[in-house]
Amino acid sequence: MRNDRPDPDPPERETVVVLRPTYPLETKRLRLRPLGVDDLESLLEYHASPDVHRFLPMGPMDANVIELRISSGPWSWTTIEDERDAIMLGVELIETGALIGDVMLAWVSRTQGCGEIGYVLNPRHAGHGYAAEASNELLRVGFEELGLHRVIARVVDGNEASLALAERLGMRRESHLVKSWHPWWEGDWMDEIHLAILRSEWESRASPPS
């Protein structure tokens, strides 16, 4: 039997987005920049701590692990060309040049326009709003330069400081996954909370987080 229906229109080609920021990215107090071997001691100061890694998917690191991550691992990523790519940047104080943490922006899904942020701060520098300031800059890059529609953060239940930070950024709690995350130290399964913010919500905020 003949089919006289017209062929459906071919799907539109997806726009190819490449994110190659000019580094460093600067905020009022911070520089976000690629990590290098000169940062090894500063990274070791907090990434060797079990307390810092309590809610991270990997255990504490020694100097060899950190050096490998910087030279050829995830801490060497500085561009985004397709989904599942990420940029990993050190957080440096402009005033002193000290490295105080590291942050991540990942492209989760091209079709859903979704990204993800992550953040780790040296506890010696907590309480000054640095993590929020750095993370807000990542949101700007994700929405304005990568063209994302929404950005998520995944936080282990019980990590109250990280949950409070995500909410200060304007992210809302969207899902609570029961016993979906297993800690590196072989403890019991833990819950994970997913938070998110839309580009329109980020643009409409009256001021950046303090």
C-alpha cells in the first residue's frame, strides 16, 4: 500500500558548544584557574584529610595521587566540548595568592541542557563565603558561556555545610535519594540530595550570595 504522507522533517542539528574560558576567571576576591604541580602542597593540606573527604566519593589522597590527578587526571581538565566533559579549577585568594579550594563545572546532558557544580574548600578558610563566591562564578559560566538551562548539585545527606551553600546559591531541593550513596570507608549506605537552579532563576536573583 502506498504511503503518500510527506516525510517528516529531518531533526535539527544540535548546536556545538565549546567552552574554553580565558583563565583566570576573577571575582571580587578570588581567581579560578587551572591547577598545576606547584599546587601540590596546598592541595595535600586538605585533600589528605579524612574529615574533608567524608562526603566525597573518593578517600583521602597522598602526594602521588594528587600529582597524577594534576598531570593527566581530572584536575587537568580545563575545557568543555561535549556532555560528560568538565572543568576543574583551583580557587585562589587574589589578596595573598593562596590556593584555598577547588571547584568543578560539568556538562551532564546536551539534550536536557543540564550541568553540575561541585566544590571543596580547605577548612582553614571556611566561614568567609569563598565557596559560594567561587560557585556562583561557575554558575555564571555555565549559564552565560555554556548556555545551560539548569545546573544541579548532588550532596550527601548530613553534609549540612554543603547543603546550606547550595541553597545560598538559590538552588532548591528537588529529590531525596534513599540509601543511594556508599561511602569510601565502607560505612552504611547514605542518602543523597539533589538540588537545582534554572538559568531564569539565576538571572532573576537580586544579588549574588554573600
